[in-house]
Amino acid sequence: MYAMDTFQYKYQRAATRVTILAHLFGVLAIVLMLVWLLHYRGGLDLDSDNPYLIFNVHPFLMFFGFIFMAGQAMMAYKTVRAGRTEQKLAHAFFHSVALCLGIVGLHAVFKFHDKRNISNLDSLHSWIGITTFSLFCLQWLFGITVFLFPGGSDYARTRASPWHVSGGRALLYMAICTALTGLMEKVTFLGLQHHREARLINFLGFAILIFGITVDISVVLSRYI
Amino acid sequence: MYAMDTFQYKYQRAATRVTILAHLFGVLAIVLMLVWLLHYRGGLDLDSDNPYLIFNVHPFLMFFGFIFMAGQAMMAYKTVRAGRTEQKLAHAFFHSVALCLGIVGLHAVFKFHDKRNISNLDSLHSWIGITTFSLFCLQWLFGITVFLFPGGSDYARTRASPWHVSGGRALLYMAICTALTGLMEKVTFLGLQHHREARLINFLGFAILIFGITVDISVVLSRYI
């Protein structure tokens, strides 16, 4: 009666558009991040003697390495035009890249804290961040075990799928919250509130937020199809 | 083959449990917020001569008045044990309460800024916050017009429903991001990083985050049923 086929077609078109938007805002966030770190913060270098250049690796890798790559993994079922198996492998591959680069990004901030004798894991940002990353590792192990191991039962996969998807989406939002609290902490700590740099960081935060929302909507719309 | 009835029953049970969890964490967040504002920050009073007591109305009303009430509205289809019409009215009622108390909460922070001669809408927190609240107002108007006005067409409602739900969930996460960046800004600005108060605020932030996630999962699971 409600012409469901028309709906499905519209969702499919909407999903494609939202996925393109997600890529635009993701790339915008990477560009704004690099402008911020290279122009205002002196660049990034994990092996530098300057602890601030070591620190700068942290925001870059936690967004580009972790959040952006995990977003690519989440959208792989929409973006990878191949069979289901290839899509699953792309999903696992991007998440594995996110895991590795995320570890390097976390290493950078711990190294910075050590060099500057700052205690670790004090702030709300770090609490949410470390929880998100730990749960991400569990979700990754869970995903590999249930969905990728040959011989996993179809019954277990069907049962686990909604939890895997809901959990992944919750983790995406937790990662976005972590990124935004991190930027907020940095701006306030540096006392930049009325500087041009703060406005750049606000736009960066917004781009990250819209990336998160569009990735999420892309996943939801793809599931309606 | 996969015994979908068993799945549906399990989702229903899981949805009930997650909804209870959402209430527990919501109430925990309200309690922690009140301990923070009353014990550490001198209380809250919109008509005070002390601008800081005026400010304190802002975090309280933006969580208890806006986010918590909007969460109740989102879960009304699960928590209100009555007909569909009563559930819809409860959904609209809670969202209207959230709208009104949110406006008072916003008024409090603008009044504080005026009294202290601080410029408005400079921070990432305020940018995300004002965007979220504006979109919430549009979503409220849209909801009233499409779903509540007698004579709204079923076709329009079926077509608008996924956008209304997805949009609402995205707004919930934006509101959570706003709350967490606000807490992060306050702790860093006050230089509380190593104080006991900061740890209380971290727990408060975590409770707000878990409230948001559980409300969202409750809505998703209810839709799987």
C-alpha cells in the first residue's frame, strides 16, 4: 500500500548521499587537523626532543588513524563494491588498521606525559578515551572470533549481529565524545578561547562531530535497505 | 529456521533491562550533579547576586531539564504501558518539558556571561550546544506538525518516521557531546585536574555518557521488536 519499493530506493539513494557526506567531512577534519598542528602547533614528530611535537601525534592519529579508519570499516558494506566476503575482509582490515594506529596514538600521549612528568589518566577525556579503546579491542576480538573465523555458526552470527552493530555504533559515538572533550581540554588549557586558533579548533570539532553522525546514519540507512 | 520468536522475546527482555539501566544511570547523574553543585559549587539560584550561583543552574537544567527529559520522551514508547495514542502524547509531553527547561537553562548561562562580561558562544561546547538546541526546536516543530496534528496523513508519517527517529538519536548524541565538553571545559578552566572535585565530575560525565548510550540502545532494541 505504501509502495515499499519506492521507500527502499529512496533509502538507498539517501544512504549513498550520506556516505559521500561522511567522506567529505572526514577529509575536511583531517585537513583542519593538519592546518592546526602544522601551522599553529609546530608540526608532529614521535621521535622529537620537543615533547609538544610528540603530543601532536596523538590528536592526529586518534582521528585519522583510529576514528576515520574505524568509520571506513563501518561504511565498508556500503563503499566496497564487491561480494559479501570481500566487504567483510575490508571491514576487518580497516578496523585492524584503526587498532594499530590507535595504539601508536595512545603511545604518543603517554610518552608526552612521561617527558613532562604529567600524571596519566586524570581527565574525563582520558577516562572516556581509555574505556572506548579497551572496549574497541574487545569488540575487535569478538568480531574476529564470531564473524571471521571459518566454521563460525550461522546461528551465532545472526544472534550476535545486532549486538555487534549496536555496540560498534555506541563505540563510534564514545570515540567522537572523546575527540571533542580532548579538543575542548586543549583549547581551555592553552587559554586560547578568544584566539583565531580556537575558532579553527571549533570548526575541526564540528567536522569530527558531523563525520560521526553521517557515518552512523549511513550505517542505519544501509540496514533499512 | 533461526527461531525468530525466541529472538524477539530476547530483544524485548534486553530492551526492558537496558531501559532500567538508563533510568539508573540518569538518576545517578542527577545525584552526582547535585552533589557537585551543592557541595562543591555553593548551590544554584537563578535570581542570585552571585553570578556563579546563576551559572550553576545551567548544567543542572541542561542535564535534568533537557537531556534527561528528552531521554524519557524517547523511551516513552517502552515505559508508558498504555495505548499508542497515550504513548505519543507522553512522548510529546516530555519533549515539551525538555524544550521549556532547556530554554531556562540556556537563559542561565547567558545571564551569567552578561553579569561577568564574558562574550557568548565562543567555545566548541557552546557551538555544538546551540546547534543541538536549535535543531531540537526544529525537530519538535516537525514532530508536532507531522505526527501529532490530527489529520496528518499515514503516508507522510510512515515516510517521515525513520528520519524522525534517526534525527532524534543523532540529537541525543550531540547533546551528550555538549554535556561532556561543558564538563571538560569547566574542570580545565577551574584548574581542578588533580582535585577530588575533578574525579566527581569525571564520574558525572561517565554517568551522562552511559545514560545516553542506554537510552539509544533501548530505542534501537524496541524497534527490533
